[in-house]
Amino acid sequence: MVEGWLPMKIYLDNCCLNRPFDDLNNDMVRMEAEAVMSIIDRCERGEDVLASSDVLFDEIDSNPNLARKQKVLVLYQSAKAHI
């Protein structure tokens, strides 16, 4: 973290958290997935703060694809703030 820099609180919606698990053969999808993972990486290093919400958890939990839901929940666990 840069001295004097305050971390940003970042809220990624359900669509963002699912993006890394989409078909990455499309260049745009791959770049978006890389951006999401970069943001999550910054949050895991403490440079920024990933925010969660009850609504976001409900959206993730309603995913009928259990394998994908589990993967998204792993990303969701990076959230350290609740709004």
C-alpha cells in the first residue's frame, strides 16, 4: 500500500463475481475476468476493501449451478466490509 493512500471500498455485483468462471475464449470476457481477479487480489492484499451485502449473498445463493456457486462463494469470502 502506498503511504497516505486510503483503501477504496469496492462492491462487485453477482455478474462480476461470476465473470471469471465464464467461457474465457472471448477476448472481452477474458479481459473482464482478469480485471475482476485483479480487484479481488488487491483486496486480499489489503490495498482495497471488497464489500458484500445481504442482497449479493442472496443472488449468489440462488444460483442453481452448485459448482459455480461454490466458486463464486470463494471469491465472496474476500469481502471484509458489509453494506
